[in-house]
Amino acid sequence: MTTKRILIANTKGGCGKTTIATNITSNYAALGNVVRLFDHDNQNSSLQWVNRRPNNISKIHGVDASRRPDNHMTRAWQLRVPAETDVVVVDTPAGIDVTELVSMFNRNDFLIIPVLPSPIDIIATAHFIKDILLITRARKKNIKISVVANRVRKNTLMFHKLERFLFTLEIPFVTTLRDTQNYAKAIGKGVGIGEMTYSGVKVDQQQWAPLMRWLDTPVEAVEADITPIFSPEDSLSKSS
């Protein structure tokens, strides 16, 4: 079986890349997959999360991809992926150059772009997406791209502005993740939302389902038939 590679990226910092990366990783690990989480950020937030994981839940292999290799290790050896790996998740650093990001892509990779409901984030993400599409098409990279709205508070003016922006994109807007302390609790415990059992996380677990379905659609296939939790018509009517 070919290893699935999923990259989470946005040039805008603080958009929740580590939240997305750790939860995708835990979802696949819980299904019995061999998963490796590559942390390219110098803060190593994803790697710290891996190190906090309880011993009685599915194992995840963390890789410190931000560390410079020493004299006994090449960069290629440091970032190698063992053949038995089912899923690779890459948590990219904030402020990554688009050209550098595209150079990280292999054929048939998945790219998830988190975006927050703020004017600065929307503008930065719009430019980021435009550059990604231009470069990947020019280099004929067969990458499957989607956007996730993160830390959203529904029924606010900024939320509806974010909706309108996302529905104008050329790429799928797969799901919305609400603004809740459940994610901070999960990060602190070294678990994913899907691994938490109390009733307060049920809504959050449901919001992850569309993204996981999208990731399990082959890159070569037609875009996944994902229905967002709201429609463009709803967004326009609410903002009028």
C-alpha cells in the first residue's frame, strides 16, 4: 500500500496547524495505521504532544524534522519514511515560503490549509492559496488541496465574511471547527478529539468527519462529495 502523505500549511502563523496535524494523526492511529508525525516547526508543539500521549492508546511516531542533522546523519536520512508507514502527517513551520513548501510535495499528496475568521488571516490565506495554485500547476504537481475554517464562532459578522471568502475559492472548503477549549485540553493530554470520551466533545468529533472522508478519497478521483455544514445561500442571506 502506498503511504498517504498529508501536509498542513499556511504562511500565516497561529492558524491552528498543530491542532489539525495532531487530530488527523490520532484519527488514523486509532484505526490501527502506522502513523508518523513530522514536526518542522522549531517550537516542536506537535512533537511535545506525541511525547505526552498515554501509553494505553494508539502509538504515534514523532519525528523532529526541525532539528539540523549532525555529522553522522544526512537530511535525507533524518526525513526518511520506513516502508511499513501507512500515513505521514507533516506539520509545517509558520511563515514557510511557498516555493519551499511546494518542493516538499510528492505526487498525490494532500494539503490542508487552516484559516481563522479574521481580516488579516483571510487576506494572507487568499494570497497563499493563489501562489500555491500557480506554482503547483506550473510544476504539474498532482496535489489535492482543501481549506478548513478553524476556531470559528458561528453567527458572528466575521464568520459570515469568512464563509463568503471560502466559497469563492477554487478548492474544496471541507469543514468548520468551532472555537472551544476542548482542543487545548486534548493537546495538553496528548490525545486527539476523537480519543476523548465525555459528551462535551461530540459536536467536535462530528465536525471532523467530513475532513476524514475527504482525506480517504483517492487523489486521482473526482473531488469528494462533501457537503459543508452550511451553504453559500445561507451565508449570503445571513449577511444581507
